Amino acid sequence: MLPFARVTIIGLGLIGSSIARAVRQHMPSARVTGFDADPAVRETALRIALCDDVADTAGTSVIDADLVILCVPVGAMGAAAAGIAADLPADAIVSDVGSCKESVVEAVRTALPDATFVPAHPVAGTENSGPEAGFASLFHGRWCIVTPVAGTDALAVERVREFWKRLGAEVETMAPDHHDRVLAVTSHLPHLIAYTIVGTASDMEEVTQSEVIKYSAGGFRDFTRIAASDPTMWRDVFLANKEAVLDMLQRFSEDLTALQRAIRWGKGDELFELFTRTRAIRRSIIEQGQDDAAPDFGRTHD
Amino acid sequence: MLPFARVTIIGLGLIGSSIARAVRQHMPSARVTGFDADPAVRETALRIALCDDVADTAGTSVIDADLVILCVPVGAMGAAAAGIAADLPADAIVSDVGSCKESVVEAVRTALPDATFVPAHPVAGTENSGPEAGFASLFHGRWCIVTPVAGTDALAVERVREFWKRLGAEVETMAPDHHDRVLAVTSHLPHLIAYTIVGTASDMEEVTQSEVIKYSAGGFRDFTRIAASDPTMWRDVFLANKEAVLDMLQRFSEDLTALQRAIRWGKGDELFELFTRTRAIRRSIIEQGQDDAAPDFGRTHD
């Protein structure tokens, strides 16, 4: 049995359009309706036949949905939820894909106080954006974290979990606030650091930007990938998960200061000890199938 | 005409063993002799037939070489140079592959005051180490920076440049001190930041290490690749290029503090402006062939 038969996706960017493609691949009998606030994106979605239907308004897109997934930047979740409030069927389940959960839970529950809302976050993506950047296998082998709040109907949670399993994801359940702490470490802080270092490197006076680009294979280019992620999405994440991000940032800064001091005082043993420890983490990530075992991320070398 | 006919490689790790393979592929008539201070590495090199000869001592490895390339951690360059001083032919050219140049120039010139030394740095690598990690195409399309000091024989410099071009690299010439500033930005600072954030993430109390690994696809895993690089090599780099690294680190910290403040005060426009600017750098790196155009570094998604 399909967990859902009529899926509506609000927001047809990288994640929304990947869900559309993945539903068609893994649950071909389910109907997919799409909506995006941007008329140009709706046009593209129509042109590439992304969904069975592309609705002209958010309201009409949900009229007979049994699952509505909000795939917009976290700062736009409240407005997206408000936009469907008048037309949402009473038995539809609402979910989302936001990268932080406490703020989204609050925004959606305010806009849709009577809806069954099962927040979720597929931890997957690429640096590309828009309806043409998505692909059906994006969630294969990745984790989707479901963060139901107390009192949410258990069957609704189970159906959302089953939906993500069908798309090829592994599913985990977590409280929204714990999610926000975990993702602050594994996703938000890394993005913040990547954006910062790319900014720092492009602001040098004596080292030209063309030199930074030419010699980026020394390590810098790795950071430019996530620093090419969608600016709106990430601005919203940092503003929405402020406390956890600032806390992780504080810890990172302390550790960086310690390392800076070790370099200044020539404490090679401290550096060596850290560099040996960090190597083991990479091994675990590869062993657990969360990254490519090929050297250099499997980049082509010829 | 071959730039060199008898190449000796001292240090058979990732870079040394890649040079051996690349010389065999691109200059098959040149003879390659290898030496490594570690007997286990010499044994592996023999077993996999990496070179034409593997010498038992550094001295015998250089006896009739016309090019000797030092491929050891930058902190070991002085000792490696001293180890060949008694046996180096007068007309041999000595080069190296060190990631910082001022300290290496000083160490090698002290150990080999009369040798013709042409320092070089191929900006290429992977996170793997050792004689089995190398491959012939590692330098294809990457830059090799040659940093001759004033008074170096122009023909010797030209032969080293030609050698690297034959291995598939693009070659640039630069003063050693400028090299060290440029690489502090494009390579040393990124490695330092990656090592730090991987350390920070693995030291959390409330977020377990298994959670960090499970949800690493949110961005964190990108940093673990370069944080898996050789600990000895990188300890030496930070100690040898201390001033430039500390200076870049200071700039990075200032920029990070500014971003931290923008988050604390909810200044979304500042975040958005930076995140838009950093996106353009990625595009330039791809346009100039210094990274894979495929999303997510070309990682497999199924």
C-alpha cells in the first residue's frame, strides 16, 4: 500500500523537484501536484513535465492532497503554510523539508493550528538550486530526520516515515530541539565556515583573486562547493537556528584559537595529535556509507 | 628531447609515487630510481614495481641522477638534502615538492650550498598517503609553481618547468615568499579550518559522535576529506609557514566574528550579500578547470 496517493509539493527548487522525481520513480501510481510562488519556476516545471499538475495558486494545489510537503526556505514556511490554510483538506498531512525544526514547527503550527503536521528534514542536497537541479536518487542512502511534536497522531508519523523510506532514505526520529543542535554541528556550522573562508580568500589585497582560483586545488576549492549553496535558504537557516549556531561557533572559535596558539609556540605534538584524531572520523563516515570511498570525492583526474 | 634521463625520487609517498608513475607514463625512456627512509615503503615500492630501481640508501640512489626530487615532509627536507650531499653528482639538479618554499629553500641551500636547486610545488594531492595511493594523472591540469631564487641557472629552471609540463601540469613561476602567502590562503588555511571543525564536532557532549557521522551529508563530510590528510606533512607545513598562516588565520577570525555578529543581530542582508558573492568564486574555479563541474564533486548518488 502506498503511504500517500496524492502528493502536493509547495516549492519546486532542488529538494522539491527531487521529491517530485523520486515519487514518480518509486511510487509511480501516486499523483504529484506542484506549486511555486515564482511563475518562472512554474513554467520550467511545466516545460520539463516535473509533476502531473502544476497549480496556479497554492490553494488549488492542495485541494485534494493527502500529503502536502512545504519545500521553501525556512523563513518562508509560515507564509507557505498560511497560503494553503483555507483550502487544506481536513485529513491531509502536512510535512516540510526545512533544515531547522523548532522555528518551522512554531511557524507552521501558528498558520495551521488544526492541521496534522509531521516535520521532516532529509539531510541531502547539492550546491545547485532550482527545479532543473533535482534528481530522483538524491535521497538514496541519506538520512531523513522526522521530528514529531508531542501529541502528533502516530499513524501520520508512520506514513511520513514510510514515504521517505520509499524514496530510498533511512529514517530517524528526533525531538526538534535536538535536531537543531545536531544539524548546527553537521551542517550549519560547516556552511558558515565555508562561506567565511571563501569571503576571506576573495578579500586579500596582496594575493589576487585569480591566484586564489588558480591554486584552489590545494584545498580551498573543497570549501567553495558548499559556499555556492542557495543564499536565501542559508540566510534563513542562520537566522532561524541562531542560538545553536552561535553556540557551536563559539566552540569552534575556542578550538581555532588553541590551534593558533599551538602554531605560534611551535607545539608540533599538539597539531599532530589532532590531525591523527580527525583522520579516524573520515574513515567512519566512509564505512557508514555517508561519503564516497574514492579518493578526492571521486573527482575525475584526467 | 627529454628534460631529464635519470630521475631519482627521495620519499615514495602520495606525491613521490605519483611522480614515479607519471614519469613512466609520459617519459618512458627516463630511468626512475626511488628511495624512502622507511624500509617498509621501500619494500612496497619493490613489490608494486613502482620504479626501475629502489636504492637501499639515499646516497646510492643519487649516484648518477640528473634530477633528484625531494618528496618528503617540509620539516624533513634539510635532513633529506644532507643525506645525499656526499654522493650528489656536480651537474645534477635538485628539486622538491614542498608545500612551503622559503623554509625549504633555506634548509636545502644550507645542506647543499653548491648544488643547483630549483624549488617546485605541484598543487595537487588527495587525502590518501603512501606509495600505493599515487597515480599517474594526479598532476594533469593542476598547477606546478616553480620558485627559483635569484641567481639560479636559467636553463636548470627551464628543464624543471619542462619536466612538469611533461607530467601534464601547468607551470607558473613565483618568488618563494609570495608562494607562501598564496598557498597560506588557498591550501594551508583551508586545511587548518578543516582540522579544527572536525575536532570541534567530535568533542561535543550532547551531540554524539555517531550522530555527527550519520548526518555528515549536511555539509560536514566535505571537511573530513582534507582533515584526513597526512598528519606529519601538515604539522610541518604549519610550523614552517607560521607567519603567513597566522596572518591569514587572523583575517579569517575577524571575518568570522563579523558574521557571528550579523547572525546575533539578525542582519539577514549582510549574510545574503556574502553568500551571493561566494557563489561566483565557485563558478570561476569550475570555468578554469580547477574543479569538477558535476554537482557534489561528482559523488555517486545511487
